[in-house]
Amino acid sequence: MFDDLSWSVVLDDPGRSFLLHGAWVSVQLAVLAIIGSTVVGTLVALGRVSTAPALAPLRWLLSAYVEFFRNVPLLVQLVFWSFGMFSLELVRAAAAPLNLVYSNQFLAGLLGLTIYTSAYVAEALRSGIQSVPRGQLEAARAGGLGYWTAMRAVVLPQAFALAFPAIGNQYISATKNTSVVMAIGVTDVVFQAQQIESATFAAFEAYTAALVIFVVICLAESALLALVVRGMLTRIRPGARTAAPTPALES
């Protein structure tokens, strides 16, 4: 059985070029989704932990945002954004300037991944913020800092360090979830593997190559995130690197 395998379809061009292009698309999706979900997740988490009575409606809406997008399958969200929202002329016109670099399918995939991941990041960061002793915020306020300044300068750095192992796992999940975007026509690694399989009937070789690419990307990402965790813990808790083991990041 294995004697009949032909690895040249993935190691030589054009198969190799297809896979490298797909890997580049997947990495771009992952990096942009991680950045976007971090920004959106942080804003959502800050809104959810606010205590001002006037912001009660906002807290309810943000809670609904988190629960809704965490409970709708990613594939359903991607199909909605790609074939639903991007079918509207207004949305397509707004995205037109970005089409010089990215297709609408890519933008829909990025939007879906960002929103889906941001809901999980927001919940992890909210737990991190609530784990920071309330006295930290009160001391910063007593020192003359405003609420949002105290949150940014005092609470958030500690909250990120505490929640980063959980947030890092969401980053890795976002990277692996890029494989779903092939369903809406994004030319990622899985899409390219499918193209190779369709042209050569070398299904085992094509999908094994896609598997190896994802393993390499996710392991490298795990190692990088572990270094970030150690650095963050050491920064806010001197000696933490030797006093306690770094929380594991799952890939």
C-alpha cells in the first residue's frame, strides 16, 4: 500500500507551491484573527466588568454577544458572513478598498474567526480581571488615577498575565480553526490540499502534507506563547519563573 505513494506531488511544483501559498493564507488569517479578537475581546471584557449603573444595558448586550457567538458553530457563522452579509451591495462596496489585497471570501473568513474567537477571549480576560484583587484598583484610584486609566495601567497587565494561558489556547484554536474557511472558498492549506487531491488522486499525500503544516505552525505558536507567558509572569511577579511552573498551553 505505502509502496504506491508518490510524495513528489507535494514535494515538487506545482503541488509544493500550492501548499506554501495555502500555508501563507492560513498564517495571515490566524495572525489577523488573533490581533482582532484580542482587541475586540479586551473591549468586551472591560465593558462586562464595569460597575457603573448607567452601563447596565451595555453589560447586558455584551453578555449576549459573548453567549451568542460562543454557542453558534463557527462554520454557520462563516457561511452567514460569506454568503449572507457579503451578498449585500453595501457590504461589498465597503470592502472594495480591501479587495486590492484580500478577497471577500478571505475578509468574511477573517470576520467570522475574529468575532468567534473574541467571545472566548473576552470571557477568559473577564475572569482574569476579576482575579486581580479589588484593592489594586482602589489603590490606583486613591492615587489619583481615573477608572479607565487605572484599569489600563494597573489591572489589565495583571489580568492578561493571569488569563494568558487560557487566552493563548484560544489563539491556537483560532489557528486550527482556519482550516474551516475552505468551506467558503478561501485558498488555505486544506483548500490547496483538496485541489492537489482532485488533480492527482493522491489524497493521502495531500492531506498528510496539510497535517504536517498545521502541526509545525501550531507547535511553533505554542512555543512562542509559552515564552510570552513566562515573560509576563516574571514581569508582574519577580521570581515566578523559578517559583512556579509556567501554565501549559495546549495545542
